[in-house]
Amino acid sequence: LRPERTLESLYLAPLADRVARNGGHVYPKACRFYLLIDIKSDPPTTYRILQTLFSKYSKMLSVVQKGKAEQRGVTVILTGDRPKHEVENSNPRYAGYDGRLSDLNSHAPADLMPMISDNWSAHFHWKGNGPVPAGERAKLRAIVRQAHAAGRVVRFWAAPESETVWRELRSDGIDLINTDQLSRLAKFLRSSQSR
């Protein structure tokens, strides 16, 4: 840890520069961009600090103000130890939080819970060896359908780090692939195997 390595210096300020250069988007071609912030301790206090920081970058952050949602260049999603109550009662609100599979039937608006994310191994046994069992594939596709119908994206953490699994996730409509192997995933996504 070094004092100069902050959320602002490593993420928010560089993203603001990109959004300014690209006409309101992180990339030259307009697409949604999610910034996940994993809260590890004291969610209410952490969120108060984040809200102050977010207000500095309000021009680029998706916002809900007085009940009206406005999509902007960066959508912040809080994960980990989520301060749900504080987020729900913020106005303006510059962040949402991720739900779990148990939240698939939630009536929370998509701007409050824009993502369903959960631990792969808590719900699936397939690790990428051999074909995916038909029941697990059907379950995965049903999760994606239900989340998408509510305007939410889907990701799993702790999924096996394998091209076989990544290919299955993409073919079943998973929106975001979690990985610690960024260069390997980038190579896979650029290859013809991923299509």
C-alpha cells in the first residue's frame, strides 16, 4: 500500500480523462462501462466517503436524482459488504449495488441493482472438464434470461479460469467474466475461439 495509490488516482481521474476525450464514454465506441468497488469494512462510513468523492466526478457517473435515472459514461456498482440502506436512501445516488442469485425476483429497480453476481461454485459443480451437464446449462441460461428481463447484467466470481468455461459463459449470455488472468482472458476474447 502506498498513499498515492487511491481510488481517485488509479481509477476515477483516469476514467474522467477518457470520458472527456471520448465524448462522454470510456471507449471511443459508446458502450456501458461498469466500475465495481469492493467494500471490505464499515460499509456506512465507507459509503459516506465514496459519496463525497463521487460528487467530484458527477459529470461522468450514472446518477439517480429525485427518482430520475440518467445513464452516463461510468456506472458504479458496490460489491462485497454492500451498504444497501445507505445507497437506497441517497439523493443524488451515484452508485448501485450488486444482487445475489437470491435477488433474482427482487423488485428493486435496475438502476439500484444493475447486476446479479454470485459465487460460481456455490451454484454450479461443472469445472470445465467434459461437457457441461444439461441441467446446469439450463439453470445458467434461466438465470441470464431472468436477470436480463429485469434489466440487470450477470457475472460470477470464483468460476474456473478456463477457456472451456469462458466459452460456455459467453454462449449462455453471461455479461461479465471475472478473472485474475487478464492477459489470458484478453487473448481468448480476441481469438476466434470466443466467438
